[in-house]
Amino acid sequence: MLVWVVSMTVFGLLLLAPTLGIADLQQVGIFPILLFILLADPFIDAQIHRSMRTAMVMAVETIILALIAFLVMQSVWVQDVVLLNPEISVLAVLLVNGLISRYKGLRLLEVWRFRKLLEK
């Protein structure tokens, strides 16, 4: 429900942008808008269940990471590597995510270790 409300609000704002005198809003790409729509749910969840401070720290961390990603993606070398070798790019992203993520589920080694329990 929350994602729907945020999505409809953003959609309404995009429709009213020329009337409100913020026509530049229509020049913004859809990816950043979708990213912020999807981040609204975890932000509000953290605000309700934890604290406003935790929610703000999450928001600042996300913005910093987005700026770093933007700067990396502006590199012509990175763009060339991704376009010319998409399979290597996908594997590199998977590897980096596996190394630095906060994954809390079963890891592949744990699946193998507890395979007999999972079979039942």
C-alpha cells in the first residue's frame, strides 16, 4: 500500500510539474525516481520500528553510495568494459555483492553442510 501511495504521489507530481513551474522535473530519468520509490518502504519501516535517527543514517548511507556509484558509472573505461563484456560485468557484480553484503540467509557452504536437513 505504501509503495502504491508513493508511486501515485510521484506520478501526480510528474503530471503537475509543468503547471507548478518545475518543468525540469520531467528531465529526470526514471531510474532515480524508481529507486527512491523503492527506498521509501525500508525508510518508513526503519522510522516506525527503530528510530528516526536510524532511518536518517540509512538514507544518508544510501545517498552516499548512490553518489559513489554515479561517479564510477561516469568513467568511460567502466562503460566500455560493461558494454563490451557484459558477462564479466554480471559476474563481477555478483562477486562484489557476495563479498561486501550483509547477507543473512543460508550461504552456499551452509546449504551443502545442512543438505540432509534440507532434504526432509
